[in-house]
Amino acid sequence: MPRLARWCLAHRRIVVSGWLLFLVAAVFIGSSIGSNYSASNQLSGTQSATAQSLLQRAAPSVSGDSDQIVIATKTGSVRQPEVRSSVEATLAKVARLPNVGWVSSPYTPAGAKQISQSGSIAFATVTFTKDVHAISEGEAIKFVNSARASNSRNLQVEVLGQVAEAANPSSSTSMLIGVAAALVVLLFVFGSILPALLPLVSTGIALGAAVSLIGAVSTALSMASFTSQLCILIGLGVGIDYSLFILSRARTEMRRGRSISDAIGISAASSGRTVLFAGITVCIALLGMLTVGVSVLSGAAIAASIAVLLPMAAAQTLAPALIGFLGRRVLTRKQRAALEAGEVHQPEASARWANWATRVQAHRVGLSAAALAIMVALTIPAFSQRLGSADAGTDPTSTTTTTHRAYELLVKGFGPGFSGPLELVAPVQSSSQPAIFSRVVAAASHAPGVAAVSPTQLLPAGPGHPGVAVAQVYPTGSPQNASTSNLITAIRSHVIPNAIAGQHLTVYVGGQTALSDDYAAQLESKLPLFVGMVVVLSFLLLMVVFRSLLIPATAAVMNLLSAGAAFGVIVAVFQWGWLKSLVGVTHTGPIPPLAPILMFAVLFGLSTDYEVFLISRIHEEWLKRKENSQAVNHGQAVAGRTITALAAIMVVVFFAFTFTTDRTIKLIGLGMATAILVDALIIRTVLVPAIMHSLGMANWYLPRWLARRLPRLEIETDTDPEHDEHARPLERESEPLERALELTGQR
């Protein structure tokens, strides 16, 4: 590590030019290949997936996603000749668009129920030949523009569905807000514009290349539509932190009178190793999502890992090169003046943090009880978490968002369930089965929670495949409502079996709403296993690092508390509606199924990093003093400012993403900002030190038989072995923002 950093310093022009060329090449590759971030929520082995497969075999031209064109008149009826003429011309134009297989007009006998009782609202169903993930954003925009072309003073036309959702404009200001907020924090930390800009420049170059490459990879791997924003959110936070950590240590060594080369070498030998360990830890947590077996999650895990690895590599190589260009200007004028005056001895610990550490020791029971009460209170809403796909009722209410307006018109004219109908699908292999299917449809029409059903449609058999019977069921509740999930379960477990009464017919409940419900149920069933795997991995990793049983056990519980607080806050805001206006939430809904797994993976890695930052310093003091309370107090006094400075960067970056229009990213941004905030201010500064004071010598207990079998993991050395002979004594004096990990194990 020191040799690499010094080489980058000595050849800084080559390093900076290389990174810039890499950025240009990545952008060129990304723009040439393009991207495909849309991904289906379908999981194999579910009823909804089987229903979709049957439709694809029987009628591939109309087996894709379905959208609804909603028509409303401000005066009069949609049946008026001039209105009908305009709408029919629009529907004919839409039917000729690429990827459109069929348009169900409200002006046909089969579409009579598609006109509201008042006659002022109607809808047409557009069925595509492809799933939404196979339709480009440009095609989606063209479809929406064509459908809304007949808008006039008396006629309002809006579009609802996943294809229309892809055409909704997205906000890109969140990244700019995050960068600006991070710059403010960096200015506060460094006190000068040039060192404050350095982490932003290093991270920006690496993250720009990462996002371009991830876009190209998205054409080969299934990735959710929000993957790009997720990668920017994660990469921006960790990248700035990693560069800040290395720059801070180099600045400290310069203030001690080191040459720039020596300062960077020491920084690489200490902070550089810490950054390497931290980045690998986050990537391991992210790649743990591959074990869930969901393609969309696997794609997001790989993409996010790229967004972590490249900024981490830039912190190790590009940051030292940029420091070389700035030289002593990475210090403030006051610091440079002090250095010229011969002031090279800096205090090790922060007086304020030392005072706080003493208070935590003296009042550990009361403070830990108060801190635990806050964490439990924040976590309580998480037990009411309901996973599911939010419908268009939660879309932004801006004038450019057609899906929300279409949803409101459908609710006004027909009811919320018409925005997400269920589909009854059955393979037909004999002449008697259509009549049985009709009985099932009739039984479904009388089931509680059903507003209406459509006439049965028989799709003829294809070569080697049976015919298919299809009918739509419109719930009384919206697609995201719990009553709709209950209705799906009731139809599958009671209505269909009772209507068939032992006769030979298999009926599946499908449609986009059922697909989303099955998707949420399967991911929810995998969540406990994933959380358990992550917790065990965290325990084993920290046990090897700190040669202790109680420290990793405490860390595992603390990580769960941080994650619980994050989940509790997002449930309270996005599901219950508490303080929702503060983050721009207009309507409540369930939690996206991907969010808990994504958040837990990232938070596990980041929380483990903070645990290592704190405990490693305490562990070093323990090895020197063999006195638990002194080690805890001194370690907290030295590491406290480190953790809060790094956390402040991540909190402002993550919270900035609550200003986006994407609900999933907004939710993840708020949850992760909450988790990092409570982790830095409550967990690492109160709970962990208080618990360590209470446990005393037991903190460092590890059975001898286990100690002999565990590998020894050394994350950081005292200094560069090539450094001058005077470096080692000075190296043992650590700085509040700079000291990283010396892990030698128990002796």
C-alpha cells in the first residue's frame, strides 16, 4: 500500500491522466452500448408467473404489460359524437405503435363496462407485445404522447400503467444537493476550499466511470430502474468518506513535519489499509444479496459493488496524486504558518470527546437506558412493516406526472381497484372446461372485495399448447391495499376450489397486481434468512479482527438496532404518513420489497466500518494498558471525531436523495440517513462505550482453543517499513480524524 501510494505521488501526472482516460473510455462504452435498467418483478414458481407464461404461449402478441388510457370530459359525456370521434382516432393511432398488440375500446360492446355510470369517465386498455422492461424509455414516451394527443379544453386524457410510469420525468437535482451539502461539511472539517474539493473530485471521476460501466452491464444483467440512482447514492457517500479519511491522515503527518512523500506513505500504511478493509466489507455485504436468488437483487448488488470499488480504488491512487499537485496547500494558511514556526506536536485526543467519554463512564447505566429507549422507540414501527408495490396513487402530483392523474380519474369514475385488475387464467383442454371457468368467474364476482368482473375471453390453442380462458377481476381496493392481497389469497384458497368442486380445471390468479403481491411475499420470506446470514458474517469477521466473543456479539445487536431504527422511520413516514411532507411524500403506501434487503446489506457494511473505527482504537489502547476503562475512554476520545465527521458526510449525502421523485430511492435515502445518524450519535458514542464499561475485562475474552484456530488479521501496520527510522515513534501518536487500525491480536 505505501509503495503504491508513493508511486502514484511520484507519477501523479500519469495517474490523473490515466483516471481521466478511464472515465472517457467508460463514458464511451456506456453511451455506445446503452442501458436497460427496467426489470420485471416476476419470480418463477408463483401462480402469477404461471398465468403469464400461459398467456405468452397462447397469445404472445397480447401477453405483455397492459396500460390504461383514461378519458374524462369536463362537461357532457364521453359518448358525445365529437368526443367519441376524437378518442377513437387516438386509439387507432395508438394501435399502430410498435409493441402494441391490442387496444380494448370503451365504445365496443365488450367494453361497455369501461364507461362510468355518470358517463363522464372511460378507459381503454392497451396490451403490449412485450413486458415493460423490454420497452425503451423513448417508446414509452412516444406511447404516452400519442395517447394524450387528443387533450382539449373539454377532454382530458391520461395514461396509467408501468409503461407510462417509465415515461414519467425523474428528478436529477438530488445528486447536486448531496454534493453541495457534502462540500459544506468538508469545508467545515478542513477549513479550506482546496482540500474540501479533493475528495469530491476523486470520487466524482471514479463514480462517473462506475455509473457508465454499470449502465452497460445493465444490458446483460437484470437491474431495477432505480439502480443508477442507488449506485450514485452509495458511491458518493462511501467515496467521499474514503478520500476524506486518507487525506486527513496525510494532512496530520504534514502538520507533524513530515515530507509529502512520507505523509502519503504513512497514510497509505494506516488509513489506506482501513479504507481497503472498509470497502471490501461493504462489497461482501452487498454481494451477499446474490444468495437470495433474485435476479434484480443480484444485478443491483453487482452494480453497487462496482460503485464502491472504483471510488475506493480512486481514494488509494487518485487521491495521493491529487495531494501531490496541491502539496502543502492541503493545509490551511494557519496550519502552514504553524508548521513554518516549528509547531509539529499535535494533541492526540479531543478534549471535548475525552470529557464526553468520562461522562459516559460515570453515567453508563442512565445514558445507555436512555439511548436504548430512543432506539427501541424508533424501531417499533418496523414491526408493522408491510411489503408491497406502491400503485400510481403514490406517484408525484406534479403537472408532468400523467400516471397519478389517470389513477385519480379511475378512482373517481370506477373505484381504486380498476387501476390494477386481477386476471383469472386457465388452460382449456376440453369442451366442458369453458363452462367450469365461467362458474369460477361468476363466483369471483360475488366474492367480498370484488367490484366487477369482465366477460370471459377464450384464446385459441397454439401449436402444442392448450387454449386459454381469461377474465379480469376488479377489486374494490387499490392494488397496494392490504384488502387486495387478502382478496388474492381468498380467491386462490376458497373461491376457485369451491367453484370448481372437484372438476378438472386449474385456474390461476395473475395480472400485474398479483405478480407484485407474489414478488413481495417471496422476498419477505427470504428476508429473515438473509438478515441471519449477514449477522453471522458480521460476528465472525469482528471475532477474527478483535479476538473477542462479546465485542462482535454486541456489534451484531447494535447493527440490528441501527437497521431497526431505519426501518421504523421509513414505515412511520412512507406507510403511516408521519411527517411525510418533510420529505415530499404525498401519499402513503407499502414498503417496496427490494428496499429492506438493499438497505440492510449496505447498512451492515457501513455499521461494521464504524464499529471497526471505534473498537480498533480501543483495542490498541487495551493492548498497551490492559485496563478496560482507560482503553475505552481514550479510544473514544480519539475516534469520536472521526466517526462523527465521516457520518456527517454520509448523512447529508443520503438525505439529499429524499429530494428525488423516485419513491424507492427517496425511501432508501431517508432510511440510510437515519441509520447512519443514530449509529454515529447514539450507538457508537453512547451504547457501545457504556456496554464496554459495564462488561469490563469480559470484553476481551476469547477461549484459548478458539484463539489458536482463528487466523490473525492485520489490517494496518504502524507505518511504512521503508519509512525513516524516526517515523515509528511519531506514528504511535494518533490523531482524532486520522488514526486507523492496528490489529495484532491478544498476546
